[in-house]
Amino acid sequence: MFNIMKTIINNGVPRHNILYINFEDKRLIGLEVEDFDFIIDTFYSLTELDKKYKIYLFFDEMQNVKNLDRVIKRLYDTGKYSTFLTE
């Protein structure tokens, strides 16, 4: 994933347009699908996005959040995001 992020940045996409979350992080234990909108909203509020580019979402170890696939599908369907996932 980090090589892909590096390539994206080297191709001109600002770092601010990239969100990486490792769901094995102990601070995220107990995260529910319902909490995910809060994460995305927080990302938007803390980041100065360059609207010329898509937002790149990197979710590592996504199997640790039950039903996260539904949220990812919803985000993907908006057309605003490019998503990269690992299990």
C-alpha cells in the first residue's frame, strides 16, 4: 500500500488527498460501521483537499471492522474516491 501511495504522490496528487487507516491499530478496537461517517467527516474537517483530484482511501486489515464492506461500497459509488483494501 505504501508503494502505491508513494506512486500517487509522485504523480502529483497532494498528500492531503490520501487517507490511510490501519484497522489493526489498537486505538481503533471496537470501531463500528456507524463510526465510519465520523472518521470521514473528521478527515474532511482536518484536511485541505485539492478538489482537482480524487480522494484516495487506503484501508488496511479491513476485516477487523464488521460490515465495513458496505461502507466502502457506498463511498466507492459516489465516484469521489479511489479505494485500496487489504485483508
